[in-house]
Amino acid sequence: MNSLPFGYLIPIFLIVLYFILRKKKSHVEPLTETDKQILNDYVSYYHHLDSTDKIRFEQKVAGFFATVKIEAVGLEMTTLDELLIASSAVIPIFGFPDWQYKNLSSVLLYPDTFDKDFQFEGGERNIMGMVGSGYMNGQMILSRSALRHGFSKSAGKENTAIHEFVHLLDKSDGATDGVPENLISHEYTLPWIKMMHEEMEKIEENKSDINPYAITNQAEFFAVVSEYFFEKPELLKDKHPDLYHHLSRIFAQQPAG
Ligand SMILES: [Zn+2]
């Protein structure tokens, strides 16, 4: 009869357990065969994975759909758009066993470039993607034209959506500063900062093939060279071996093989 005074805790415990389990499950729906075919046709990163990694990629995409809301603003969303957004989220974190984007609740997809007041019609619109801060915290906005261009054959070293997700990784330690402290071990922090500034100087002197937008600040540098790392890994490894080396350590991936 000793346990009797705590007997009333049992139903409470069961209710709490029910909600924990229910929340954890959050309906991860496996991808369909059509989804997999679209990934294979449009996402070259996925296309080049072996069959085991393809399954892992599909699971991460499905997990992303279960946790992050994707909304269309002024356009009709297609399965392709949704899969490209999820792929952009998964590619930078594919080297980590169980990364969750804790600082992201929704992605808004706009038809085209937008301005700083999120207007996508008229006026001067040149923003292709952004990670929200302040009242927009937890939101990402992407332009569909930039999203699709990033996965097209003519994208070169650029991929706007990957760029934005790399900003989120960078931001996960509290500061979007080009130093992803959650991903970089302490002893590599200073060498990484030094390398960023050396490469930025080369861009300033016109001695680099890295997009000059990278010299805006360290955060933009990190996001821009990450696009290059995932889009043209062999070229980056060839032209900037040290930079490639640092990035493959940060992302725990060797996309150049
Ligand atoms: Zn940026």
C-alpha cells in the first residue's frame, strides 16, 4: 500500500507520455515513387548518391516536411518546389546524423525576387532569399525563380536556397557571423576566420572566381562559398584546396568524392 499516495500520478504520467509520443511521431510520411523520381531528375546531389544514401536523403526530406511548414505566397505550389526546398535544407546537413532546424518553423515561397518589405510586385526587387529576424524569426523566404534556377544546369556555383539554409546553420549558435560554432571544433575557429579574410582579400584584388558578394561580410562569405562547395565541389577543390578542406570539415562531407 506504500505506492498508494502516488497513485494519482499514474494517469497524469500516462497523459504526458501520450503527448510526448504523439509529438515525436508528427506524421513523417514516406516519399512516393514520383517524389523520388523528381529528386533523381532535378537534384543532381541526390542523383549522385549511392542507394543507401538515397534512402537516408529521402528520410531526411520526409522528416523536413513533417517539421517545417512550406507555404506559397501568390503562386500555386508544386511538388517540385516542395522537394527542391527540402533538398536545399537537407544537402548542407547531410553529414550530420540527426540535425534538426530548430530555428525554422516555416518557409514562404514567393514567385520572384522581392524587396526588403517583402513586396514581390513592382518597385526595386532584388532579394532572392532571406532568413527572417525580429518578428520574422523562424521564417525563411525564398523566390521560386531563384530556387529553380539554383537546381538548373545553368546555375554554375550558385544556389540561393542552399545559401539561406547555410545562414540558418550559421545562426544556430546565436550569431550569423560566418563561424558556425556548433559545427566547427574550437581549434579550427581561428584558422577558419583567417582563411575567410585571405580569400576575401583575393576577391577584392580581382584574383578570385568566388562571387564578389562574398566580401559583404563573414556570414555572406560562408554562405556563398558553401553554395560553391555543394554546386561545384570538384572545381572548388581544384582551385581552392584549403577552402574545400575547411568546408568539408565543417559540413562533415566530401562532395568532390
Ligand atoms: Zn546571404
